[in-house]
Amino acid sequence: MRQEGKKFIVDAMLGRLSRWMILLGYDAVYFRGQTDKELLEKALEEGRIIITRDTRLVENRPQKQMLLIRSTQFWEQLRQVVEAFPMNFRDTILTRCSICSVLLEQVDLESMRGEIPIKAREQATELFRCPCCGHLYWDGTHPIHIMKQLKENLGNIFE
Ligand SMILES: [Zn+2]
């Protein structure tokens, strides 16, 4: 069950999948480069599993560190990842920066309250910061909205 140590690189055509993998807590980076060679090199260098829809890439370079996404439908794509690499999502969801994919650090909400939008101040009970880019994250409507979408679309996994 423990997949927490695994790292992923998501192929350029799967941007939405890459964003949602990070929301779920996967250590995933989105590949913005051009060539298959670059993708393979980066994956090897950083020890990342390749997530791709490119059948040719998977056929030409048979190696275990790849997952070929079968569906063109986004929620089926995410379901395939979640089933192939299950995690304890209750613990991992929304723990990473959606920009950098690094783990967030909890910071003191009271002393930072002035840094977040007025509307969010009343709702927020916890505050987190990305150690890489400094972006702030708090609880409130965004996490609720995300959980709602997961339950609606991948119900049996996120009940
Ligand atoms: Zn960041």
C-alpha cells in the first residue's frame, strides 16, 4: 500500500492529470520539454515513474517505470493512476504545493492572518506554506470543493 516514496513524471499531454495527482499528494512533476529523450533522461535522473499516453514510447522503451494511460477521459485517467498506485489519501491529500509539488510546511495562522485574503481569514483554521515558492495554502472552500469532485467522480475510492 505504501506508495509515498514513489516519484512521478507526467507527460506533456496530461497537464490536468498532473495537477490532480499533486492535489492527491503524489510527488509528480509535469514534463514541459519536447522530446521523448528528454523525458526519459529526466525520469532516470530523478528516479521518476513515467505517466504517459504515448503507446510508442512505452513500446519502444519497455521498462517497468512507466504507466501507460489508456483512457482519453480525465476521471478514468485519474482512476487508473489511483488504482495502480494507491495511497492513504486521507493523509496525503492537499499536502503538496500545486506549483512545485513539494510538501507544505504548517505555519502559525495567527501571526500570518494578515497575509491571506479577508474572505478566507474567517474560515481558515490552519495555514501552510510552500518552502520552495512561499505560496500560502489554507483550509476552507477549496479543499471542500476538491473532495466533492473526487467523491462524485471516483466515489468508491474516496468515500
Ligand atoms: Zn511552491
